[in-house]
Amino acid sequence: MKGAARADEPAELVVTDLVVDYPIGRRRHRRAVDGVSLGVPAGRAVGLVGESGSGKSTLAKAVLGMAPVSAGQVTYGGKRLNDLGRGARPQEIQVVFQDPYSSLDPTKTIGYTLQEPLRAQSARTGRSLPAAAREELVRAMLTKVGLPAEAADRYPAQFSGGQRQRVSIARALILEPRLVICDEAVSALDLSIQAQILNLLLELQQDLGLSLLFITHDLSVVNHIAEDLVVLFRGRVMETGPAERVHRQPQHPYTRQLVVSAPLQDLDRQRARRERREALALPPARQAPLGESCPFAHRCAFAVDRCRSERPLLRAAPLGGQVACHRAEDLPPWSEDLTHPHEATGSTAP
Ligand SMILES: Nc1ncnc2c1ncn2[C@@H]1O[C@H](COP(=O)(O)OP(=O)(O)OP(=O)(O)O)[C@@H](O)[C@H]1O
Ligand code: SF4
Ligand SMILES: [Mg+2]
């Protein structure tokens, strides 16, 4: 286990049957999250993975009170959060967003930015921390995330992207949260810097007993940090299970596509895979309206009539975990080469 649960008061995020509809104009809406359930137990790292537009950030925003919850519920430590405004959400939940450039105020020193949550906390509770104590806390936090204490006196522009993301992490940690939501927290960074930030998050998770909800479109990134995975597609959960198993033996056709499209560190393997796929290229598929069909039916090599008329529910998967696929038992054993529609259709579709 990568993280360690803290013995005192277990923190747990539970999302149940969450639906988020964004209004479009007066009468219409776009359903961004469509009945998602997931849990982040105390001290564990859960990865939420899916392609762009699958609803990952919307789910995070619903937890943070920044997106409208149409149905379902979000609880933290047993307390229902749905009806709490953004300002009333528990400070035990903090977030690190993707873009360290836009999330830090360029006109404020790092020290000022890191003190902001402390000042807001004082205003909320009426218990003010002396300025010297706040400064000391900021310096200690900067050191914890691998930056010099003097960074407090500098401005964001004086730091690299990786360093700025360390500042964002320090800002998220300064109120001693129990759960940190990382929404594409390393996606804007170069590969080598990504690895440093992932390692930092892992260390912090272990040292502080944090829970992590780690959101990314990149399966290869999430595999380094998460113990459990939730795979999202068009606002619905496609597969869940231990990260290592989901990565090694994906049981949903969509997860299989995600695995083969995740970038490989080995450039030769990456090139060989790309050439193989290019040789078999299909025209891009059209995205059909959802209705009662499987959301993946328009891109799935294994789709049969039932997939277009009956929504597959999340259920126990043949190799453990859960999967939302009518045909999970019929898929050929996992191999990267079998994921391409031409090959897979020819060999398995009835
Ligand atoms: N404020 C909004 N109003 C209307 N639609 C929205 C809004 N925010 C997001 N959406 C739509 O909701 C769906 C899910 O978006 P979301 O940002 O949650 O996806 P994501 O998985 O985080 O994608 P990405 O990987 O690109 O960050 C998309 O179709 C998106 O266009
Ligand atoms: S339910 Fe059907 S369309 Fe959906 S992933 Fe499974 S086989 Fe493919
Ligand atoms: Mg997003």
C-alpha cells in the first residue's frame, strides 16, 4: 500500500450516484456526470482517469461546491456536503489544479499567496495566528515541498513550471488537509518534472497520511501514484479496480483503448505501437446521442445490438473490480494488439 491511513478520525470521501447537469440556455442542459459513485478511503490514493470531456473536473468541482449537483450526494467523513456552499466546505479537502501559471497571482509574493488560506481561516474562525507564526508556517511548508524558505519573498515569474506547481501543492497543504484533489496536477509539466512532482506527492501522502483523488487523462501517470482506479467515459464509470490490475489486465474495451493510447517511456515501443495503429487506421467514429445505449458503443469493436439499446450497469468484473460492459466475459484475453477495432471485430463479434 502506497499511503498510510491515519489512526485518528478517518476521513473518507463518498460520492453516490452523482449527476451534474450544466444548463445550456434556458431549457437544455449538458449532462457532464451521469450517475457516478466512487469512494476515497482514508490514506488512499484513488485515480480518476478518462479522456478529455469525460467529466473528471466536473466531478472534482461538484465535491468542491463549484458545480451544480442535480442528483446524488457527496459526503465527507459521513457529513453531507451537497447543500454547503463553496465557502462552507470542510477545509480538510483541498485542490491542486493543472495550471500553476494561472492559479498563482503574479503580483503577489509566494509568501503572501501561501498565507492567504491562513488569513481566510482566521477570518472564518475568529482565531488569528500571529504574523510571525504564519511566516514560520509558510517557510516550513516551502521546505516540505522542496523549495528554499527564501522563495517566500519572490514572485511566481521567478520560478519554473515545476517549482510553481510545488508552490500550488504547498498552498493546498498549508491548512493541513486530509484529502487533496489533484486535477491534472502534472499534465502541464515536462516528463522529468512530472516524475519529480509525482514523487513529491507520494512522499507527502505517506508522511502526512493524506488521501488523494488523482485526476488525469494519462493512464501512465496515474499508475505511478494511485492504488485504485476509476475509469470515466462520457460521465459514466466504465471500470474500477486496483490500479495495477486495471493497467495490466483492462477488462473494459474503453480502458483497453486508454492503455494503448497512454504514452510509453520507451520511445522504440512507443514508435512501434504508433506505426502498428497507423497501419490499421479507421476513420474517426461519430459520437451518437447517449440515451439508453452504452456510451462507448460508437467506438467499440465488440458492440452488438444489445449495446445500443440497453445501458450496461456497473457490475462485478470477471477478473475482480467492476466493469460496465455487457460483453466483459466475451473479450479476448488482453493484448495490446487485440485492441484495434479491425482485429478485434474480426475475431470476436458474433
Ligand atoms: N461550465 C460548463 N458549462 C457547460 N458545459 C460544461 C461546463 N464545464 C464543462 N462542461 C462540459 O462538461 C463535460 C465534462 O467536462 P469536464 O471539464 O468535466 O471534463 P474533463 O474530463 O475534466 O476534461 P479535460 O480532460 O479536458 O479536463 C464536457 O462535455 C464539457 O464540455
Ligand atoms: S457494452 Fe457493448 S459497446 Fe459497451 S463496451 Fe461493452 S461491448 Fe462495447
Ligand atoms: Mg478537466
